[in-house]
Amino acid sequence: MTRPNVSQTILKDIRALRLLVVHPDDRDREELVDQLSRIGCVFSCQWPLLDAPPPGTDMVLLAVHPDTLSQPCPWLEKPGAPPVIPIVAFENPITLAAVLHLDAFTTIASPVRPAGVLTALALTLHQSKQRRTREHYIQRLEQKAAHQHLIQKATRALMDARRLKEDEAYELLREKAMLQREPIEQVARQIIKATEALGI
Amino acid sequence: MEPIEIGVLFSSSGVTAAVEETQRRAVLLAAEEINEAGGVLGRELAPVCVDPASCPPRYGQLSEQLIFERGIRLFLGCYMSSARKAVIPLVERHDALLFYGAAYEGFEFSRNVFYGGAAPNQNILPLAGHMLARHGSRVAMVGSDYVCPYEANRVMSDLIYERGGSKALEIYLPLDATAPDYQAVAQAIRRSGADFVYSTVVGEGMALLHTALAKAGLDRLKTPIASHMCCEADIEAMGADLAEGLITCASYFESVQTEANQQALRRYRQRFGAAARSNACWEAAYVQTHLLAKAIAAAGSAEPAHIARAMAGLSLQAPQGLIRVDGHNHHTHLNARIGRCNALGSFDILAQAPEPVTADPYVMSHVPPDWATVTAPGSGHADALLAVGAP
């Protein structure tokens, strides 16, 4: 028996998304918001985008417009920035460069047609969730690697100070952490600090 | 004045001809009614019928031919989704309109299409709610191998899991599957211990499935077959004895007691013989032809762009009851009824939505409506069935 898969449950979130449409008020925007309301999305419109999307924005549909190509998007660089779906009318290298800068998963082509908008939303939702999970995982790995480095340094200090073998030194460190009810990297940091102080 | 030609894309041959032939006749009937009443804008409606032979690419080729050779830009037709998808690029490219009169899987909008049949929230959802509430939640799913059955089963599966039920099996058969294929499926269904069978088999496969299930010894009173794709035309093709007990949900049944239905049926039988049967797709084609004429009259023009604008918000006392065209998503607000096939091959209505149901072609999470799980008073037989297979 098969259970409904994850990608299917993600689709159900589409109507709960808070979308921001950053697009000049023209025929493309009309076509886009008509289709968004058919799909049943929650959205608001802005043009141009002044500083940053309002807090709580889950996704931005952004016109990559010749008039705003030079406008910087500092909010894009911030951690937790919402994913962007560029709406693209031109395919010249300057516009393409602007699109690449948005780090998008897919685009909506101008003139906007109703068919394809739902796919763009679904793809972006799915990929951005996966990207977030991946980033989180990498962060955890980096942290773990940094801790590993501390633990190794502390183990070496204990080996030197107490003339212990490596596994004995590590065991000592672990016991100390358990006794103090602190994370092992915390205890390692104390030992390194103490050794350094003694060294001076 | 020159007549207004309409391309009619319904198959008179091939696997889905039984239903499509009734749709073609419905268009002819409606056009004759319109013409007898003086036509529209003083012009006659002239249906130009072609036979795509139930072959999806042929719908595209024939519509293109009618566009190029006769300048036709108004079309009624298509039954399977694959046929509609073949025609849409052409009507979009040539600024033409397609009136599509069959229930389908939703998730579509084209400026150049008007959808006259049910979206899943208007038929699959009430049917699923009804079956799961009344017959149990261990379900055997069997369907034809194309998009509509998969989408219908997605809706059904979600509802099954929400109530902690289970799928007894899920099988898809090619459109040209043969009797032995269906016999193997029927054996598997009988062994599966399902509370009911949810069939999304279309066309000639329905008769093969029902025959195979009967042969496998499945008691349709204990383990009913539900199918939102089965209508009076399919039942006529397979014979009422094979279909008795089948439960479906549709916007229209031949047995609907409205003034408009009595009149339409009377004229239909005068024209096509006393034995002529109607069904939901027949009604949709009939209604869409009348809507088209109304829109032409309201627009004062037979230009597709003008007609499209005039279609928005049009309403009509249809054989099924009051309907209305949604100008926003081009679908139609329809009535919804749960029906059970009787020994005469027509449907006894078990439950009915209190008012027309708004089409929501893009809904993804489904909550079945209350009306579908309650049985109408007087349908005692369905109450007797309640105990069977209830969880």
C-alpha cells in the first residue's frame, strides 16, 4: 500500500502561501493575478518593490523589467529571503544576468498565460523547501566539524598534560562533560582555554 | 443571411462513441430548436459534424481543417481530456472558442474554452464522500490508463487516508484492454475484500469490467461499483442488468424531474426515436449550444472574442436546473446529484446538493459536502445497504 507522497502534500500548501506580485500594472499582471485567484492563492501587488517584501511573504513573483534592472535587491541576500519567480519578457544577456542573480528555480514567460503558473508555484515551493532543508543540514555539518576540531585539540592537550593515550583522554573528556551536564564541545573549550592560560 | 457554422467534434465511432454520439445529437437538437425559433441575429446555426473516431490527435487535425477550410471558429466537442488538449492549442492560436461538455479532472483554464461539465469538486468529491460514509473505506480502484482516472483516484485516496481507510488495490488498464484483462482484474477485486469498487474505466471497457465482475461472482449489492464516469449511455451499451446498483454523481440524470428536462426529452425523442436516452454529457452539450446562441445574441456578434465576453455570468434554466457560467474560471456552476442505477437502467436520486455547486477547478484539499453523505428520504433501498461494509 502506498501513502500519499511528500510532493503531493506540498501542493496543498499552495493556497496557504502569501504571495507578493511585484509587477507593473499591465496586461501581464492582470493575467497573472487572474490565474492566481483561480488557483485560490493569497496575494498582494506592489510596484516597484521599495525595500523588501513585507514580513511573512512566502514567495515573490517579480517582473524582471528593463526599467528596474539596475535596482539592487539587498533583501535577496538575507538569510530566509523568500524564493523568487521571475517574470521574464526579454532574453537578452543583461536580462538573463538579472534573472540568474535572483537564483530562481523556474520562470514565468511574458506574455503570461494561465497554463504553467501553477507548475511554477509548485516547483518553486518544492525546490525552496528542499533548499532550506539542505542549507540547514549543511549548517549542522559545519557545526559538527567545528566541534570535532575543538574536541581533538582538547584531547591532545589532555594527552600531553596527563600522559594519556588518545582514547583515554577522550574518555576523560566525555566523563567530565557528563558530570558537568554540559555539551562535550563546551568542556573541550574550557580545557583548551585552561591549557592556553597555563601555557602563558 | 449566411448561417453561423459551428464545428461539432464528437466521435460516432471508436471506444467513446456511445456517449459522444448522444452529445452530437444534443447539439443537433438544440440547434434545430434555436433555428425554429428564428435563429440568432437572424442567422441560422449550422452544425458541421466531423467524426474524430475517438482518436485524440484527430480532434486537433479536424478542428484545424475546419478552421482553415471553412473559417469556423466556434466549436462544440471533445470527451476525453486528451482530445480537449489536442484542440486547445488550435483554438488559442486561431482565436476560436471550444465548448467542452464533459466532466473532467480540473486544473485547467483557457481563455478560449468554456467548460460545461463537472470539475472534481462537483462530482468526484460528493461521490467519494457518499461512498466512504455509506459503504466503508476499503476501496478497490480500477481505471483506464489516462489522466482523468489518476486525478480522480488522488482525490479518493486522500479522503480514504483521512478516515484511516485503505486501498484494496489500484489498477489501470489501457483503453484497448480486452475481456481477459478485465477478468484478471475482477478476480483480484473479488479476493481483495473491498467494501466497494471505484471504477474510472471509460467507454467500452465499462461493459467488460461489469461483465467480468459479475462472472467473478461479485455481489453488487454487497460490494457496489461507484463511477462518476458512467452515465445512461454507458449503461445502455452494457445493459441494465449489468449496471444495476451502480452509484454515480452527476449534474444531470435522465430521471431529473424538471419542466425543462421533460420538454427537452420529449423533443429529443420526437427527433431521434422513442428509445433515445439522455445523460449528463448529452445535457451539457445541449445546454452549451443554447448558451452559445444566447451569448451570440447578447454580444450581437458571432466573433469569438465578443461571445467569450458575453458568456460571463450567463445563466439558464437547464434540464438539470438553474446553471450559471463563471466568467472568472470559465467553468459552470452545476447541480450535483448522487444516483443509483435501477433495473430499468435509469438513476434513482439518493441525494442532491441544495443549490448549484460553484466550480473550483484548482482545489487540492477536499472536504466532502454534507449533503452527499445524507440519503434523501424515500430511498429505502440505499438505507438497507448502509449496514453492508460500514466500518
